[in-house]
Amino acid sequence: MFNTVTGLSVSLVQRYLPSPFVFSTLLTLFVLGAGMVSTQQTLPEMVQHWSAGFWTLLGFAMQMGLIFVTGHALASAPVINRLLDRLATLARSPGQAVVMVTLVALAGCWLNWGFGLVIGAVFARALARKVEGVDYPLLVASAYSGFLIWHGGLSGSVPLSLASGGDSLHHITAGVLSDPIGVSQTLFTSLNLTIIALLVIGLPLLNRAMHPRQQAKVADPTRLVESRSEQPRRDTPAQRLDDSRLLGLGLVAIAAIYLFNHFSSKGFVLGLDVVIAIFLFSGLLLHGTPERYMRTVDESVRGISGIVLLFPFYAGIMGMMMGANGEGISLGRQITETFVSWSSTDTFPLLAFLSAGLVNVFVPSGGGQWAVQAPIMLPAAEALGVSPTVTAMAIAWGDAWTNMIQPFWALPLLGIVGLGARDIMGYCLIMLVYSGLVISGALYFMT
């Protein structure tokens, strides 16, 4: 029965889910029309919000591109390939392979979402090379399922925003909070740890149960072979300089001092820039020389077309969601206030989670979503007597939850594994249902 449901989900998604670019186009037109009707704004006004937001994520898009490129280049180093291949030999069956990649992705995304996406994708490729008969789309979907816990982990933008304190926190929470709230009150509460524990236990078992009993879609072996760029020539002084290990080690030494200063002054804070630096200079160290590393990066760049194309469109959608009319009403605000109006003290955390899940489909950015919902949700929580930290984490989990049906964040992973969104989203839909029940139950019964 379960495999029948899974097969139906996969079949429906492959038949009806449009490509990520078309998906973003449909969302753009939907939000444009909904904003005009709901907030009584004209077409030129909504287009103005769209254009104002269109370029706001360029810096973040560059970071995402670098996460993919530097992570893939690091994973392409011969020593990393050998390590992952050895780890992959521990899986003796397709079911074990699915469980292993899920656990590795969950651990990686808890540490840092960018690291988790890359390591999950690369490990999925390694397992596909080693384990006969494993369903490749399910293996990749299992790697992506680790992304469910990112906002309850060390790189979650909402708990990190709460920990920062100051005027920015005071402003974004509409005056409810200003003093820093440590991660002991957000990430390491019994509520957050319970949700993570249930997902860490349940997701690997769920993913394993979804493995097809017959006709598994195995990966094409020719697409799993890691490319090997030809060795650079050393016939001239310039070519020998390009292939100099001393130059590479010099850059790595400078980076080591930078990272030492960062961790000694700020503690174990893995911001996105720090993760990129670790990927970049570790890759340079393992490849040995600037020329060899550059050739690997050149191969990796080919996989970021989706990131380059789609980020401006989602930034435009975010601009329309946040774009307010003359009375200060925006579509994002209306969605949030609707859920608030349905709430009571008992149901507020659950409805905050559900509203965040809905908003995340249109604003797939943790920081952007926090900016949309925090000024409304936190004052409402204070009025109802609900803990602001519970409310904030409900928003965080809502943001993470619907990533399972939002192909936006799967793009870096899909670029590494060579699949499309249609290949994995049917499985992700089942993961969405399970994780939604787990998180909803915890928010309702433990708050």
C-alpha cells in the first residue's frame, strides 16, 4: 500500500510539475494577480515592487553559486573521492544506502545548510557508484531531505537573528525583543531537540520504506564518473608558475590565519562566507596548485545555471509579497494576519508554523521570510501570552518544512547529481507530509 502511494506521488509529480523556471514564472504571475486583487494595487504598482525586489538577492545568489562551485570542486579532489567511496562501501544494500545518505545529509545540514546540501549530493553520487540496484532519484531525494532541519540547526537565520540582539532585532520584531536570546533558548530547547530527534529517527526509515521493490531507476554509470581534467603543462616559466604548489600553500596559509581569527573571536559560528572559505581553500589545498584548482572550478561552474537564472525571479516575488499599498498592507502581511486572526493561545504556534510554510513557497529565503512575518507574529504572540522564542522557532520550522515542495533550494544539489526537480519531488512530497505531522504535533502538544 505504501509503495503504491509513493509510486502515485512520483508519477503525478513527474507528469504535472513544471520545470523550476516555469514554476517560478507561474508563481510570479500568481503573486502579481493576487497582490492586485487583495491589496487593491494597480499593475504598475505591483510591477514596481517586482522590479524593486528583482536585484536584491544578487549578493546572496553569488554566495549560493560559490557554495555549489567550491563545494563541488572540493568534493572532486581525488582524496575526497576516495574517502567517500570507502564510506559508501559500508552500504551493503539499497536500503542501507538510502539510510546512510539521509543521516549524512541531516548531520551536514544541522551544522550548515550549504555544507549539508553539497555533502549530501556528493555522497549520493558515491553511493550510486558502489551500491547495485539503488534507486538514484530516491537516493538524491533522501540527500535533499536533510535540508528539513537546517533552520533548527547552527546556521538557522531566525535563531541567529535572535542571538544577535540590538536595534535590528528590536525593529524586525516591532519592539517586542531587543536583548539577545541565546541558542540555549531556541536551538537547544526540548521542543527543538524533540523535533530534530523525531526527524533523524523517522526520515531514514521513511526514505528506506519508499525504495521501489521492482524497477528501481538506477543511475547511468557514465554520468557518475568523476571528470579528470588533463594535467597542466609545465614547459614554460609561466606554466610552471601556474602549477606552483608554493603559491597555493601561500594562499592557504593566509586563509588559515583568517579562519583562526574568526573562530577565536566569534566562536564556532559557521556563517555562509566562512563555509565558502573553508570549501574554497580546502579544495585549493587538496588539488595542490592554482592551475589545477582553477580547471576543476571551471568544470563545476557549468552546474549553476539554475541559480544564476532563478534567484532574481524569486527576489522579484519576494518584492511583491512585501510590497505595501498606501495603507501599509502587503500580500505577505495579509496572509500572516489571516492566520493570526484564526489563532488562540493554544493554537498560535501551530498556525504560525503553517503560515510560515505557506509564505515560504513564495519567499524561499529564511531571512526574507523573517522580515515579512516577525513584525506581525511577535506582537501577536505577546498579546496572546505565547513565548516569543516558541513563535520564532515555529516560523523557522515552517520555513524549512515546505522546502520539500519548493524546487528553488534543490537547484545546487540537482546541479551536482545531474537530475531534474521532477525526478525527486514525488518522494519529497511524502517527506513533506511526514515532517509536517511531526512538527505540527510537537508545536501543538509541547507548547
